[in-house]
Amino acid sequence: MSIESDVTARAKAAKDASRHLALASTRVKNEALAQMARALEEKTAAILDANRSDLERARTGGFTRAFIDRLTLTETRVADMATGLRQIAALPDPVGEVVETWRRPSGVEISRVRVPLGVVGFIYESRPNVTADAAALCLKAGNAVLLRGGSEAIESNTMLAQLLGKAAEKAGVPADAIQCVDTTDRAAVGAMLRLDRYLDLIIPRGGEELVRFVAERASVPVLKHDKGVCHVYVDDGADVAVAVAIAVNAKAQRVSVCNSAETLLVHQAIAERFLAAAAPRFAEAGVELRGDERTRALVPAAKPATDADWDTEYLDYILAVRVVADLDEAIAHIARHGTGLAEAIVTSDLHRARRFTREVDAAAVLVNASTRLVDGSQFGMGAEMGISTSKLHARGPVGVRELTTTKFVVLGDGHLRE
């Protein structure tokens, strides 16, 4: 069977399964999630064996430390995956929710009701824990899912998808509701992008190249998880200790994820005090600073920043730093170089905080808080499919509710249009 035929067959089977899953009760879906969580715990050793095979290939392939971190599973991370599935089970079921109801003067009653999307195609890179998150979120929202992870995690993803699918089936979920495209051939991605007959949405989650490739070629609607060039702006009058803690956390708490900060903007009036306190903390965390001329005058150890640095998602222990004249210059820099994922201001001035939240265009805008908080679990949404930088149909962390759409239900009594 050709790759295109195989992918098409899987998508068709997922479509058939989605019609049954859309009608599944909350109890059945939650029991399926509980079975999936238990399967992860009981098969941890087998999962780690599969992951070791992926890690061996990655190490010999010369991948970066940050990439290896994203690829690595441990007993703790598998346990966290199981916990995440149980958290999703505990979330309210969005399917069937009546969003709003109104009655027309004629007596016709109209309701907008939340329903599953159908089949979600999920194309992602390097992080095998995302396999469990995606399967669980789609299931809770009543959707079937067709998973296509990166070639670097093929062993881990195939193992996880098979394990989760079998576990969900024990609870009465259709066997074909969780599927994995188990080939490393990139032709499989191209095949998925043309399957608008069977797939209702595609979510690409990975590097800029992958997201652009999907967006430019898909006939299926795409919800983009684009790159995250996130900024932290330290305003004049900010509490230096608070600002240092936020900036270091935003960059170094975990560098290999999209909501870590890549650029630090500092008001010129506070730059000397702030950078004197922040530079040693970044050095302790192993972060390399790349600064403009004003930054390097204050932090001689910083390397010179190039124009490309302001647009780079490092996903590594590197941070671009620029001293700006004021809030206007900071907002202008973000408008020019930001990718619309998450932007933060540290300030004690309420007026400037309000200006920042009003004028900065991003999925999430934070005041006196780390960009690392922009996450489904941190927002109380459970796990996430990613952080959407699209504006339609969902923006920001994509959780269970964002994996649904709505339909109108109209109740009449012989009503006709005149």
C-alpha cells in the first residue's frame, strides 16, 4: 500500500469513528481517559525503552541540548502524562453545552450548542508527551485524532498511540478514534494536508518551517502553532528584584518551549540597575546574552546582537537584550518582531500596564508575570494541543473547549418564512 493510500485509509477510519465518539457519554469518555492513564503507568518501562531508541538516534545525529530535552521521556514525565490525562477527565465536558438561547418574536427558539469538530489531524515535532495530550484532549472533546509526530520520535509516538488506543477501546471508545501515522516519510504529511474530505482541522505544532509548509499547502483548515518570539519588557520604575525574577524565569525555567522569552527589552532609565542585577543571574543559569550597543556598554560580557537575533526563536540558552527609550519604543519593537504568542511587561505603573495590554497584539499579554505561565495547565484548562497564534477559530492555549465548534438548534411549531 502506498503512503498516500495508507494515510487516506486511516483518515477515513477516523472519520467513521468520530461519528460514534461524538455521541459518547461523558462517563464513557472519562473512563477511557482513566484507562489511558493506567496504561501509561503500567507500561512505563516499555515506553522508556522505545524512547531510548529515539534518543540514541538523536544523539548520534548531533541535535542540540534543547532538542534532546524536548525528546526525552523519564519516569517522572510519564507519570506527569498520566496525571495530565486524569486532569482532562476532570474537566467539564464541553459537548452539548448550550452557549446561548434566544426566542424570536415569532416564537421560534434558537440555541447555539457546542459540538465536536470531527477529526483533528495533528502534525508535531520532537515532544512525545504531546502524543498523550493530543489524544486525550481530542477524545474529551468528542473528536477522533490522526497523529503524525516527527521522525525523531517515531518509536516513542508509535508506542504511545497504540497503547492509548487500546486502552480507550476498553471503555467503549471506537478503536480507530486514536491513530498514528507510523512512517518517517514526509510524504505522509503532504497526504494529510489534502484530506479535506475526512479531516476537519489540522494543527501543526513545531518549528517555523513545518508550520509554514502546512499552512501553504493544506486544503484542510489550519490552526497554527507558530514560533514564539516572546518578549519581556522591564519598564521604568519596575521593582528590580521582581523584574529580575520574572525575566530569568521567562527565559531559563525551560528554554526549549515556545513560551520561553527570547528577547528582553529594558527601559533606559532602569537599564543600569536592572542589568547589574540580572546579568549575574542569567550567567548562573547558563544563559548567553546578545545585546545592542547600550546593553553591551552596561554588560561587557554580552555578545553583539545582530538584526537576525531580534527575529530568532532560539529555544536555547540564548537571550537577545535591547535597551529602549520608553514604552512606545518597546511596543514598536514587539509589533515589528513579535510572533503573537505571548508578551509581558514588568511595571508599577497601572496606566502603562493598561496601554501594554491594549496595544500589544498577542494571544496572551501578561503584566508582572512570566511568559512561561501561558500554558493550558497553568490557565486551568488542562493540557493543550499547543498555543494558537491564529485568530480563527481559537487563539492562545488550545484545550478541550477550543477543540469544539457550535451548531444552531432551531425549535419551531410549524413556523414558515413569509
